[in-house]
Amino acid sequence: MSFLAPLFLLGLLAAAIPVAIHFIRRDNPPTVMFGTLRFIKQTRRRLLMFQKVQQWLLLLLRTLLVVLLVLVFARPLIYQSGVSQLLAGNPESLVIIADRSVTMQFSDRDERLIEAVEDRINRLSEGDEAALITFGQEARLAAPLSQDINALRNQAATMAPPGYHQASLTGALQLADDLLASSLHENRRIVVFSAFPAQTLPNENSQLQLAPGTALELVSLGGEQSENLTLTDVRVPELRPGGEDLPEILARVRSTGTMGLQSGEIELLTEQGASAALPVDLATQSERVVSMDLPASVAELLSSDTPVNRVAGRIELSDDDFNIDNTWYFAAQVNQPMQVLVVNGSPAEQWFDDEAHWFNLAVRGVDTSPFELLSVSEADFSAGDLQSQDVLVLLNAGGLNSAQMTAVRNFVNGGGALWLVPGDRVEASWFNTAFGSMTGVQLQRRTRMPGNDYRLMADINWRHPALQYLDVDWGTQFNEYWQIAPGGGNDVLMRLDSGEPLLIEATRASQAEQPGESFSSAPDGGRVMLFASSLDQGWNNFPLQALYVPFVHEILTYLSNPADVPSYHYVGDSVDLASWFDMSAAERMTLRWSDGEELVVNREASRLALDRPGLLSGPAQLQLAVNLRPGSTDLSSVATDRIYDRYINPETDPVISEDVRVASLQSALESPQRLWWWIALLAFFLLLAESFIANRTYR
């Protein structure tokens, strides 16, 4: 038996009221002294016993009357199978989604999640089917949709612990919606257990809406008070050999807990030593940028003769409620200077007549230049000069002999880069024969503008990596230039206002279209560019413009194609180690985390997924720094109704809890039984009996 309004059963306490009144009003008869008993009527003892029975019966009737009235209001329901089976007539298909992101490692969130999932599984009825999905950055199907509840319970008990990924709920809901599309029952429901950090909100581009009729329940496990400092960004500049003027490292510290921390400490540690701890003042703002100097031992290492590719270290914050995000790892790259060889086709003793003067000044005349420049004349140029060079620049070199041309071709075929800048010493026929197959272009004729007329730089392809940071300089005037017929596969990167090409990159396709005698169009061949005017003041005023120096630097950097290895990665990124396997010629590689855990990577599967923070080291000075993604450890929780409104289908009825559904079914079952009506009728007859007995009982 159950009751529709069980709280009314508290009224059973009122049954004690008649009992209390009976004992309170029961008085012992007083003793009275009489002189004679002649005038007192004699009463039988049996009559006195009958009156006592009447009093006890009256007490029982009154108590029973109170009990019956309470039962009437409680509305009893007789159901032999039990309340848990009331829903068996409406089985459901359920998908449980459990958050396994990094925020679930805070406090006791994970323990509460496991208990909540187990409780939800235990509430499943016979005939229900259920599935289990876990999610961090990506969703994973832990248990498929099945009616085997025991298997689901075992899978939930052995769930993997929370990882280090950020929470992304959209993929998990999409997977759950796809599962329910083939469910056995039309009563479909998704229950999500999470702390619902900010990253669980869908982005503006998300169009996911659950299928009509699919109910969504969001069970929040967050909301605790917390104090947390986290590193949201660290800028680690590139280092250069020599150890002079070491750059600063900038770290952004933010308070992300529900209660702000007003202060903390930050410390920089490297394999060579540590710097002094610095205070972080957050009394007036929630975040602050702190600049830190590298230890002097790092400068000593860079100035030594030992070749160094990277400098690894970490930045640590003082303890708080959530220490997992208090460390930021980095592996700063030590860039060797890019080697540039300039072949000057028109050298001169006077700087204003020297073809390479302005170019050399742009390359060398910058503090901490990333280039190491070697300049030779066309006559002195030989194959030996190309050893250890990254880029070859031919400035107005129009008389290279066959040996020199062979050296150039071999250099480009071997991966070296070439920048061609033809001038007044270059003949079109010679150039087309010598470099036509290498560039895929044909020089047509030199054009000199009449009088004071000139051409302007009018168009730049900003999508190209060498030009994405440059802008059109309208002050650059070109009085003379080469007219060029580019091949079909070449990329025209810059144009004059007449539409004629100014800067061209020879692509692999164009080189294959016009194969030269000894030119290889293999994918590992070097990059080739051609500039249609000069890089001195002979044909233009380009060297006097602000664009000149960044233009030269960006083109040389692109041509040299330096290895761009970031100073850190994020959890969830993947890294291809194929280039490291090529350098070592090994079939397998053993990597080691900073805490000693080892990881083996094979050449056949060289792409490595980074699933935890730390410093990963390997052979050939391989070092990978991995950090938590910024914002992934934000401990504040968003309101569940914001998430509900973004995902729920407008055609879906509001979610009705199981307790409400049980109460509704109980009411439907109780209505035809009408036990309360019979109890009320019995109470009425008891009331009549009580009145009859009370009027005939001695008080």
C-alpha cells in the first residue's frame, strides 16, 4: 500500500489527543463522611464495570475516528507490484552522459558523479534500455544502448578517471541523439552529469538540436566555493646562440575560482636553474601579466660551444584549491642564424654604385638579426660558397658560367632556396636559357618609364605566408622593371598598378611543366622566387621606403623555411614525429615524461596524441611541452537552463521528473479504487456510534 499524500500521515499523531484527554480527566472519587446511608440508593457493582467498558470503548472509537480521518486525507492506494514498477508500462530509452574533463578532478566531484550515475542506473525498470557516454574534449561510447542493465552498471563502475581535456558537450549530445534515433522505445531521455563549466556552452556556430520528443536532464555537480589561480597564457620568445640580451618571458595569471585570490607567487624554473619567486598582486584586478627573466645559467649555456636546440623549463604558481593548473611547461627554441649567400653581379667600391649595398644593409642593419650574410662577387662565386647556406640571392648576376650554373641547380635540387633579382646586366635570352626551366617564367624585355613617369606597387597576395604581415607602400616608385610572362602554375604574389607581375614564386607544378636538363621537380626541392625590378636605387626608390626591410626579412625567412616548432602544445593536440624519425633513421622511439612515465612511438604510427600536461623528452634533443588548454580549468558553473535552451528542441514537452510521473500514475490508479470514500463512510458510522455511546456513558 502507498499514499498519494503521505505527509498527511503526520496527522496520526493526533490520535494521541483522545488518550491524553481521557487520562487527564480521570479523577479519583472523593471520600465523603456521611452520618447515615439510609437515603443513598444502592448500585450494583456490575453496573460500574459496564460503565468502565463504555469509557474504554468510547476512547477506542474516538482514536480510530482520528486515524480514519487522517487516512482519508492521505488517500491510500493498494498496488501489489510496488511503486518501482508503476512505470513499467512506459519503458524508456536512456542515454547517460558522464563528464570526464579536467574540472571533474576538483574536490569530490568525481566521487559524486559516480554515485549519481549508479543511482540513476538503479532506478531503471525492467524493459528499459540504456547507454553510457563519457566526454572530455571528445565523446566516447562507453556502453552501447542495451537492455542489459548489469553490464551497464559494471561499465559505469569501471569508468576511466577524469582526464586533462576541456569539456565539450556538443559532441556527446550529438552521439546520444544518434543512438536514440534507433532506440526501442519512443520515450527517449538524455541525462547529463557534469559541473557544466563555461566551455560546455555551445559556440555560436553550433546548430545542434535534439530530436523532437527527446527529453534532456542536466544534473549539475558544481557550485562549490573555490579559490584558484591559473596560467592562461605564456609568451616564450625565441632564443639565439650567444646568450646576450636574453628576452623576458611573459606570463598571464588569472583568478578563476568563485572567490577571488588577492595575491600569489610565481616562479620560473629551467633545467639549468631557477629564478627568484615573484609576487602576483591581484587585489584590484582578476588577472595580471608578470615578466620574468631567464636564469643567468641559461645565458651561460647559450654562450658555450655546446650546440643547444631548445631550453626547457616550467613556470609554477603558489598552492591553491586546484593545483593541477599551477604549472606551465615550455621548451623555447634556440634558432640558429639563417645562412644567406648574396652573389653581387655589379660590385663597386662606392656604396651608392654597389648592387648589394642596400640589400646587405637591410639584412645586417638590424639588432639581433636572424640572418648570417655572406656576400661574394659573381666572378668569385663557386660551388664551395654554397656549403651550409640556406638561401642564394642572385643580384643582377647575368654572366654565370656553366660550372656556376651547375652549382646553382644542384643547390636548389638539394633543397636550397633561390631568389632571382635580374638587373641591367642580365640578358633575357641568357636568363630564359639558364633559369627558364627552374622558374617556369620567361623574361620578355626591360621597360623604362618615360620622363618622370613610374609604376606603383598596387596588389599584394596577403594570403601568402611571406606577405601576410606586409602592406602596400604607395610611396614606392618603379621607373624600370622586367616584363615577365609567368608560367601557368606560378603564383604571382605582387603586381604593379599596370597589372604586370612584380614578385613571382615558382611552384612545383610549373617546374614540372617545363623540366630543365638537370633540374629536379621533386617535392623536396628548394623554393624559388623572382623579383622583376632591382633591390637598389638604380630602378626604383624601394630601399628608401619603410616596407623594404620587413619585405627582405619576410622573403628570406620564407625561402629558408626554418623549422617552426612551437614552445608548447596543448592537451588534445597531435604532433607528427615523422621528421624526427627521418633524422634518427630509427623504427621506434621511446619518449619520457617529466615524471618518469615512458611512451613508445613507432615510425608507422608517427602521429602522437598529447593527452596530459608535462614535459616530454626524446632522442636528438626532442622536447615537447604540453599544457592544459586555457579556460579548461575554470571552476565556475553556468546555469543549466542556458545549456538546456540551446539544445532542446522546441517541439519537445518539458521534462517531467520520475517522481512526478510516479505520482501521476498513482493518482490514475487510485481514482477507480476510491478507498478514501469507503474510509470516510466508515468514519461517519463510527462518529454515529461514538455519539450514541457518549450520550449513555457516565461522565
